[in-house]
Amino acid sequence: MEMEAFLTRYDTLLLDCDGVIWSGDQVTPGAVETIEYLEKAGKQIIFVTNNSTESRAKQSLRFHEMGISAREDQIFTSAYSTAIYLSQIVQMPAPRNKVFVLGGDGIEAELASAGLISIGGCDEAYQKVADLADLSGIASGAGMDDNVGAVVVGMDSKLNYLKLCYAAHYIRRGALFLATNTDSTFPAFGTMFPAAGCISAALVPMLGVEPLSLGKPSQAMMRAIQSRYELDLKRTCMVGDRMDTDIQFGIEGSLGGTLLVLTGVSQREDLEKADSRFLPDAYLERLSDLMA
């Protein structure tokens, strides 16, 4: 495919990060130069990631460390999408407007920036082995905060049984069950690791309900992006490494185009067995092929 002709169709590119721009702490070869090339060509670049472990401010620092000049207002994470949903769409009435976080400080930071109070998360009080006293307090309600109105589940590198118990029982008591995303894996260092979807999935058999996902491919995230940026959807292209999140996200969002890069999760052989509804308009070996 002639890339110059392909790019003339679009004013805005939504770029996934993990598996497209970097893998782990390694920048994808040519990614920095490609982003510079696209911006010099006048394209609006919005970085759209399901990674909830870092706030937009921290993500911006990470971009700069990798040689990419990304402003905080160019970055749209699933944690930020969740904060927008809770603060602007749900607008939980006081006093039952606290959020229990089963995740990291990226979620906590974005909730705080939206004026929301959270508990759980990185609080040291929850970084322990659950004992019978903890379970008794949860069961009786004595150890629960009656003002929790939502549970947000994201990537949690300090996941433990105690936090799962709190999350499950807050949801059973009527709290909203939200997931920053339901990705099963994320790519790093040439292989795959369990992602946030594995954590929310641990709660589903007990609760019998699925979480509302606020990350790709959920169109709740697309609506949140549209509320933040001026987009002509037909002149916007989603670029990502996963057909079941990025490409599906772009197609269901009625974007003008979708582009798959093969440096992350989905590979060439996956194109042959994928759901025909979610095939990309084009695919490239790597992001830098856009400069070809």
C-alpha cells in the first residue's frame, strides 16, 4: 500500500502505545521518527492506551524519556476515561461517592484529578495477607466503608486476596462494577503477560456479572475521547497492535480507517482466522513503515 496516499485520508491518528510505540521499556525501532514525521505532516496525534498503571502526567514523562515530545493533553488512558465516566456521566451523589480501587496509582491520580475520593489501591493497609478478622469485618460490614459507590478494577501488580474480597463485597452491596479495560494480555520484552482483564475476570464467577469496561474496544471510551477532542470521525484512523481491542474499537466507533501493526499482540497469521467484522483496513510490520 502507498502510505502517503493512505495518510492523506486522515487528519487525526489515534495511536496505541504498548506494542506499537514501545514494548516494556524498549522503544519500537523508528517509532520516535515516525511520530515526528506525522506531526510535521500536520496530523493530530492522540495517544490512546488501555494502560491504567500510570497517570497522564507520568505517561508524558515516559514519552519524554523515550525521546517523544508528548503533551499531557495528547494522552488518553483508560484510567482517565474511567475518571471522566464517573465524574461527568455517573456523577455519584454524596455521600456515596467514594471509589474502591483494585489497581495502581495511575487510577488513583486520575480519579483525584477529577475530584473523586478513592480508597484501596496503593494504601498500605490493603497490602497484607487476609486473616479471619479481615473476613469477619467484611462479612459484618464493620470493616466496610458505606460511602463506596463504585469499584474500579485495573492492572494491579500488588494484587492480593484481601483486595479481591473487598472489591467483591462492595459490588455485592450495590457499588458499580467498572473495569479500566478487559485486556487479557499485554506485550513486553518479546512475550505476553496477564493484563487487567485477568483481574476483573477473577471476580465474575462469584458475582455473576461482567464489569462495564471503560477502555478499548468499549465505545464509552470513544465517547469520552470525543468529549475531550474535536474529531472528524471519518478523517480519523485508529492505529494499534490488537484486532480485538484497537481495530474493533475503531470499526465500532465508525472511524474512517484502522491500521494494524505487527509489533505487539496480533500477528500475520491472526489475520487469517480473525472475525471478518474486525479486520483492519491495512496492516504494517511496524509503525515506521508509515514513512515508506
